[in-house]
Amino acid sequence: MRTVSQSGLRIDLFGGFRVTVDGQSLAPEVWSQRKPAALVKLLALAPGQRLRREQVTDRLWPELEPAAAAANLRKALHAVRRNVGADHVVSAGDLLCLPPDDISIDVSDYWSFAAAARRSRDIDVYAAAAEMYRDGLLPEDLYEDWASASRDELRADWLALVEEWAGLLEAGGDLNGAARAVQRLVTADPLVEERHAWLMRLHALAGRRDEAQRQYSRLRELLAGELGVEPSAEIQRLYEEIRAERSAEPALTTDLWERVGDLRVQSGDPAAGVKAYTQALAVAAGSPATGRIHRQIADALLMLHRPGEAEPHLDAAGALAPDPAEQGRLTCLRSRLALERGDLAGARQLAEEAHRTAVDHGAPDEVAAALEMLAFVAHMQGDWRPGLHTQIEGLAGVSLGVRVARFCDFNHCLSQYQLYGDDFSGDVADYARETLAVAERADAVPAQAFAWCLLGESFLLEARWDEAAACLERSCELYEPLGSRSVALPWLRRAELAAYVGEHDEARVFLKRATAIATVTPMARHAWARLHATAALAAMERDDPEAAIRSVRASQTAAARYGDCPTCSLLLYPVGAWAFATAGDATAAAALVEPAAQLAGSLTSSAWRAMAGTAAAWAAVAAGDQALARTRFVSAADAFAQAGHVFWEQRTRGNAQGTLPS
């Protein structure tokens, strides 16, 4: 992370444009002409702080002919060099850039601090990043088209960052700090009801019930005045709970802390969930909720791979379980406990018992959870394929409703090991056809959609475009009755295919549909990881590295909110490194190499090894080591060839030879 330097060039863009050269601030009068200032702002916001001349003229003088725009650019460039020094703005052929040495930019600092906060989950780093934003990006350029994409991206990321920060503060028991953070969210976007509800909950947890009720009144007045509507039914229920008699306060506080825990777990932060559930347990004090809270704590601890701490909570919950349905939930957790301890046979037996109990006494969510556990244990035992067929046959007698999408989505994630693993990939198409036959016999339409998608993916990796397109389209048709509660993967694979063949408008349509699904799916960490990776790929295929980098950053935000699935986000590493290398950002490109290599080492997979190698090759390109880059591209191409991934073999070999555009 970079901080303000007393030497060199400092550019601040949050809260207004300011430039400092060697510790001396330039007077605003220096920038009396808007275009020279806009040129500096554009370069400061660009990935790698460099742009082609044509990109600059298209954005600053879109109404002019190329010759006239180029003349204006020369004048603006002369004025900038006069103001900041010729060494700070460099021409390199068609490129204009701000040299990386002796320069610092507050927006770049923000991205560095935000990434560090999300890696470390450190509250102080979150606070530092949040403070950098000030009053937003370039308020004086609010209506300039060239600034709108960066402004929207930064604002969305800052809102997400403050939300993450507030969640950490809340889970850690700093209710006042969390309330201050959420108040910033409310101020930034007053019409988002959920943030008012969050603030109400925080005030109630802190014992400020009157303030919580006043917040509700403010929300009600705001919605009536702006939109002519009442608060949602859920927020009205929360208000009624808060204004109830004080004798109900322990139950209210228990419920509120449970909600905090649920939100933290859903955001991919089970450690914070444990803290919140522990607060709920302390308040519950032997109430009927105690057993349920013990189960929730055990669940979160198992997510953290801490079975020794989870087991006492499972025992306590088991002693208090009021009905067979709750016993079934605990049995499913005991299956996970056995899995954590390496007892695969025991895990499978318990998962089967949990599934039987869920079918007899549970709800569709419990059935889906037990099926997921059975699928994962089968995957760990190496017999996922027959296990999936058995589960599909069992779907004929079970009504999962829209939860069947959760079952399919989970198995789509596991199927990636089949598609990319050296031990499995050779006959995936045959297995997909067998799965389709099983699903048709069971009249399990969503499972048929799953099989068509798997078949289409196998063709896609072999660059059999027409066959892939037909299969993926059929998968989308069969998933269609599930509506927005469907599965995003076939739409994303269609977007990927469209990007490969240059159908960029189609790629956007497919990505838009996948986004609608990702917004509501319970499998968000899988959907968003692949969505941002595919969006980055589509952007690079249409030669838009800036959009690709926005997708890479958005993936980091989504991972902080929903959790991460490394398998589903693997494509992001080579594509992200490609984008950063194209933009000249060697540091960002290098940061993607290690996680890609770690994931590639987790499976015997020529394809994953090739993808990690491609990321490393692009990092070498960004670092200026062309010889090393060529060696890595050749090695990656050989691995893609071994995996049978025709398109990427040709693309990567072309990168090594310099015959294909980067």
C-alpha cells in the first residue's frame, strides 16, 4: 500500500482534484483550462496510468474529427507538462502514461487498502480505506461522461466496503461503531430500506430502543415523501418487535443477534458469525432458542474447520433437539464433523441418515443440504459419478421445488473437477450422456438441464462451438421454469462461448441473465465468482482491459460479501493477469500468480496448471521479462494441449510466438 510521498507527483481525486509536485501543492488557478486537468485525471484513473492517444481523444473530444482532436491533445499535453514537469507525463509511441516511479494517487491507494482490508479482515484497515473516499470521485466533474464509469465503480465498491466494515464491527460487539458505519450508508443512499432496518437493529441491540423507533419514523417519512409508499412488511415487523413490552427484550435481543450471525455467515465470514451467535447464546439463557443457537455455532465452526470446538455445541444441541426435523439437521452436521476428521465412511452413513430424516420430517432446504453432503462425500471418496446418478433417481419421489437449483448448482461446482481433472476429463461427454438418460428415466427435468450443461461444457473446452452452443441452449431452456431461482452456469458458459467467437452483444445478454440469477441464488459464492471471471474474459475479448479490471475488482468485493469458491473463480487468474499486464500494472498481475498456483496444485490437472502458468506468463509480460514470459506461455500451451483445450492451446501458443493479439 502506497502513502503520500513528499517527493514526486501526488494526485488526489476524491473530494476534488488536487496535484502536489515535490511536496508543493499546485494552485487551482494552474488548472483554469479544463482539458489539461481532465487529461491528468484520465491518466490517473486509467489502469496502469496509461492510455492510447486515441482513447484520450475519444473521451475528451468525441465531437471532433481525429486531426482536430489530436491537435487539442497536443496543446493539453503541453500545458500539463508545463504545470507538473515533463518527466511526469511520458509519451511512448501511441501511449501516454504517468511513470510509476515517484507517483502516488489516492484512488490507487484506496484500491490497495480495500484489497488489504478484505484479505486481512482488519477493522483498522477497513476504516482507513473508508476514510479515503471522502466526498466521492471528482465532484466537480459529476456530469462528465469520461468519469462516470470510474465514479460508479468506486461508489459501489465503497458502499460494499463500508457494509463489510459495519458487519465486522457488529459481530465483534462494537455496536456504536457499527451504527456509525451504517449511518454513513444510510446517508449515502437514503432510500435503501435494508440499511435503515440494520440501523434500527443496532440501536435496539445497544439498548437504544427509542432511537430505533425514531429511525423507523424517519424512514417512513422519507418513503412517503419520495415514493409514496410504506416501509416493507419485514421492516414493519421489526419495528413492532422493538416497540413491544420490555418484558420481551431478552427474546428480542436473542433474535437480533441470531440475525447478525446469519448475515455474517451468509457473507462468507463464519468467524464473525460465531461471535454473534455466542452473544445470542449468552442472552438466550436457557430459553427454547438455546439448542438452535448451539447448532448454528457448530455449523459456523465446521465452516472454519474447527471440529473439536464444534462437537460440544452439537452435543448440547442434541440434548435439546425438540423434534425429528431438528435431529436430522444435527445429523447432517455430524456428517460434516466426521468428514472434517477424515472418517469418510462415517460421514456417508450419517449423510444418508440425515437425508432419510429430511425426506420424512424436514423441509426442502434440509433435503437439499443432505443431498449436498452426500455429493461432497462421494466426491471425496472418488465415486461422485455413480453417487450423482443414485441421487437423481431419488429425486423422482422428492419435491424440492426451487431448491433443486441448489442441488444442481452444488453438483455443477463438483463437476468442474471432472471437466478439468486429468483422471476424469477424457470421458466427461460420455458420462454427461449417461446422466441425461438417468435423468430422463427419473423424469427429473432440472437434472436433465444439468446433464445438457455438462455435455455442452465438454464440447466448449474442445472448441466444438456449434455442439456446445446447442447443448448449453437446451440446458437454459430446461432450467427456465425455475425462473430467477435457476442456475447461472449455462448462461455463463454461453457468454464465454459468445466471447470466443466474437459475438459480443450476445455475450452481454447472457451475462445480464446470469447476473439476475446470481442476485437471488443461495449459491451466490459460486455464481458471482464465475460471473466476474466470465465478464472479465468477455471484456478482454473485445479489447477492453479497463472493463476487465473492473470485473476483477468486483470479484474481490463479491468474495468479501458472499465468500469465495476458488474452483469457480479459477478463470479469473489468467484473464485478470492478462488485463493487468495489458494495462501495465505489474504489481496487480503478480498478485494473481500465487493463488492460481496454489489452486492448480490441489488437483492433478493439466488444464489448471496451464491456467496458472498463463497467469504467471502475463505477470512476466507486465514485469518486462519477455524471455520468461515466452517460456511460460509455451509451457502453458503444452499443458492445454495435454488437457485437450484446443482454443486456449492455440491462443497461448500464439502469445508465446507473438502472432496473436495480447
